[in-house]
Amino acid sequence: MAATLKDAFNRKRCLLKIEDDLLDKARKLYNQGFCSTKPGQPRISAAQMAAVEERIQTAVSFNDAVNNVNKFLSKQLQKLKAREERTGKAESWQQPSGTKDKLPLGEILKNYIDQQSYLPPNSKLDEISRLDLLRRFWSYFHGLYRYERTLGYPMSLPESLDKAPPEKTK
């Protein structure tokens, strides 16, 4: 009985660690330029964010989700690039990120999902688990967006709150 409880507890700790990592990675990605430059004015429209979410949530497999998001963002980036050439103004997914290479936000998101950067390193997960973690990651990422859009300022999550206290060993 004690071994079963210990196993259940360890699994729960593992899941909580993964959730913490997903939230941390969502925040780090969001802070690469997805956050507002002006209070209450997100750089990406609610419709565009919802379109990405729909492609992730309705996918039947992990690869389906990645392919659907890539197709959508590629098409959007192509249209926005043409508009930028006409108007001289980058909009939506075509806006430069906050990274030093200034890649468009859509490219940053595509790369992040393609490279599965939100997953723990060296994770050997099956397709269902990878799809579930992608959905959870997007939920956190989109939650940061919705919070800022609703309240007009980004959610403050200090680094100190993200890190659990060191484990005590016996």
C-alpha cells in the first residue's frame, strides 16, 4: 500500500514539474515579442490567436496539429509579407520579435512548435502525450495573451515564484 501511494505521489510530482515547465516556457516565448508594446493593444489579434488554438485543439494527432499550425502561419505570413511590401508596415504575425535576429512572430511560433521547444529535453513521449502537452502549452501561452488583452497589462509571474524550493533529502 505504501509503495502504491509513493508511486502515485511521484507521478503527481512529475506532472506538476511538467506543468511548471510548460508555464515557464509559455511565458518565455510570450516575452519574445508577443506581449503588447502599448497597454491594452496586443500585437496579434484575438481572431488570429483563436485560429491557432482551433488548429491545435481540433487536431486528431500531434503531427496533424503541427502541420495545421504551420500551414496556417505560413499562409498568414505570406499574405502579411505582401501587405508589408505594399504599405511598409509589418502587422500581426509578420511583426518582428523581441529577439536579436528580429524574426517575425509567426516564424518564432512555428519554429517553437516544430522544434517542440516546450517539451522537456530528451523526452520520449508517444504522440498522444506530445499532443496533450502541446495543447497544455498553448493553453498557458494563450492564457497570458487573454490576461493581457482583458486587463491591459501583462501577467506578472516573478521568477522566484516559478522555482520550487529545493527538495529535502533524508
